[in-house]
Amino acid sequence: MEKQNVLNAEKATLSLMVSLYCQDKHGQKQGLCEECIELEAYAHQRLERCQFLPEKPACAKCPVHCYKPHYRNQVREVMRYAGPRMLTRAPGAAFRHLWLLIKPDSPRVKQIRSRKEKQDEFARNPRDL
């Protein structure tokens, strides 16, 4: 049940961010434009497959980047725009998202991050290890 609650909250926050972005940047009065519908659907799909639920970190802090580069850039742009505006339009969601950015990593996230750091170090200096 906790996993579903976290998933629903993450989807709602993401949808809110996409909606704020689409209204202000694409001039949508109601609903989303085609581009934002596609982005929202893709992001929801990625959230449903997140291996870290229910201890999911904010995507910006995640050691696994599961978005395709194009979508990752789009979501980054949406979040940079909508994040600060959520403080006035949806303060509860904004504070929940801020908590995800500052909370300590779960043991699973720490394990994956450590493994990736070792792989990156080996890739940079294969002879040193």
C-alpha cells in the first residue's frame, strides 16, 4: 500500500509540474498540449517501473537515470520552470518534493550509488584498480 501511495503522490506532483509548464509556456487554458501529454505519459510509465519505490529519491538525486536523453532534458526543463512556481500554487506538493531532494538516501540508493561510483572510477582509471 505504501508503494502505491508514494507512486500516486509522485505522479500527482509530476502532473502538476507539467500542467503549470504547459499552461504558461504553451498557452494551454485547459488540459495539456500533445507534446506535454506525451511527456507526462512517458514520465508516469518510468515512475511505475522505478526500482526504488517506496524509498524513491527525487529524480535529480537518483543514481539510475531511466529517462531517454530527450525526455530527460524535457523533464529537467519542466521541473526547473514549475518547481519554484509550485511554492505559491501547490505548497504542499512543493514541500514534499523539496523533502525528497534533501532527505538522506535509502540503503538501496546508497548501494547502487556506491556501485556506480566504483564502475565510473574503473572506467576512468582501469589500471589503478
